[in-house]
Amino acid sequence: ITYTDAKAFANTYNFPMTRTALAFTGTVSAEIKYESEKTDPEVTVLGANENFIQNSGLEIAEGREFTYYDIENNNNVCVVGSDLVKALFENENPIDKTISVRGAKFKIIGTLKSKGATFGNNQDLRVILPIQSARSIFTAPNVNYA
């Protein structure tokens, strides 16, 4: 469905004690850079709202997740998976460091606890961006929102 449809759904079906997550996969083959280091082009980049991490069963290891303010103000912040931390920040704390995703800069505000891999899909090699920021980077017309 389109972003407009997804937002309309979230607004229409807004019930007490529930939180609707919106997300899309921008790419599964991103190269992420930090200073002179970079990953192989196999990082998944997601755009998500402030409810995605909790609704997806993900947990923050360090730092914080997105706030409503981060999403609505298009803040250039991100949450990264544990394998990305290992690849780029061997002996460094990644919180407040700036990475590059497709040339755009994002400050790391949180890291995810390890989820492991299933069927070759590494759940820990990912970057989650605020959905509005991700929409500005990944503009393919066939993007589907969930």
C-alpha cells in the first residue's frame, strides 16, 4: 500500500491502548559508512515510525528508540543492529556517532539487542531510520508500507 494509505489506516484504526507501527524496507543492499570505515553492501535499511521497534519485538540494547518528535520533525537519527556496531565500531561506543546512508548523515541514538539470523536473513545487520527521512532517500515508486 502507499504511504498515504498506511497513514490513513493508522489514523482510522486508532484504538485506546494500541499503537500502530508503519515501516518499509528501503533496501537490503546498503553500504554504510563511518569515517574511513564502511560495510559490505548488504545492510538492510528500514524506514519506521516511533512504534515500530516495540511492535516488532525488537529491544534497545543501548541508547533510545525514536520518539514522535523524531518522526514528525524528520530528525536525522537512527537505530542500528548489533552486527553493524561490530562492523563499524569495534572498540567504540556508537551512540552519538554519525553514519552515512546513501550520502545522508544520521546520528546513532540507539543500538538493538541481537536477534540472530533466520534463513540467511541477518536481523542484526540493519539501520532503522525515521520513516520521513527514509522516504526522502528511498523514493522508488514500488515501495510498499506495512
